[in-house]
Amino acid sequence: MIHNYFVYILTNVNRTVLYIGVTNDLPTRLQEHYTDSQKTKRHFTGKYNVYY
């Protein structure tokens, strides 16, 4: 069985904070980050206002 994973890097507006993540479903994971940055602000993206 072959598994595909993506390593992705996000940063904040000022480019002072980096977030490195690994996922096997990149579109879904990026949507989760976006949703957190816009609504719940409970995780990294919400706290550091990450854009991608």
C-alpha cells in the first residue's frame, strides 16, 4: 500500500512565525487552517493570523 503525504509551511502576515505540518489530505487541512483563522481562533492559525 502506497501512502502519499504532504509537508507544508504556513506563515503569518509579518512572516515572523512559521508553522510546518504534515498531512495526507492537503486541501482539507488548508481549509481547516483557514476556518480556524477566520472563526474559532483556537489553534496556531487563529492565534498568529496565518495566510496562505
